[in-house]
Amino acid sequence: MARGRGGIKGAVIGFLYASFASVVGTLMHQTQVGDEIPIGLLFSLSLVLMLAGGIRDRQKGKLPGLVFALTIAVELFVIGQNLTGDILIPGNNAGLWWSYGAIGVAALVALWPKLKS
């Protein structure tokens, strides 16, 4: 991914990456190895961290990262609603960690100051 401008192109990239991360993370966050290791939750939060960090590193300005964080928040809210009778984000520990953790990670990466190298 080449360095881009922080305008509309960066915002669209942030929106697309957040849509991907929210859907994949929602599908994976309940996966466990055995009874205690939440491997799906670790994978999902790591995916959000890597995508948010990549957007923050490759795009100029904070707009793409903020669009990423806002899109994650809105999509997780909509996915978490019981509109179709299926609960995709249940109210257990993994569901709470996924919904609030993903928003927190994305917002933290978006608001973190860029370090000069």
C-alpha cells in the first residue's frame, strides 16, 4: 500500500478496512481452543490493531484512522443488535471484550501522535 493523501481516498480505505475487520472479527471472536484460550478474540483484536496501524502508518493525517474507528464502532453497534433473531455478539466476556476492545484499540491507534523516525 503506497503512501496516500488523508482525504477522500484515505477515508474510503479506512471504511473498507473497518468493514472487513468488523465482519471477520465478529465471526471469529467466539472461537476458543479448549475451554479457556480465546484464540478467536486474540486474532480479532490483533486484526484490528494491524489494520488500524497500517492505515495510520500509510495515510497522511488522522482522517483515515478516525473513519476506521468510527466505522468499527457503528458496525459493531449495528451487528450487535438483535434485528434478525440471531445474536452475533452475545453478552458474554468474549462479546464484551470484542465490542469494546475493538473500538478502544481503533480509537487509541487513530488518536496516537505520529512519531517521527
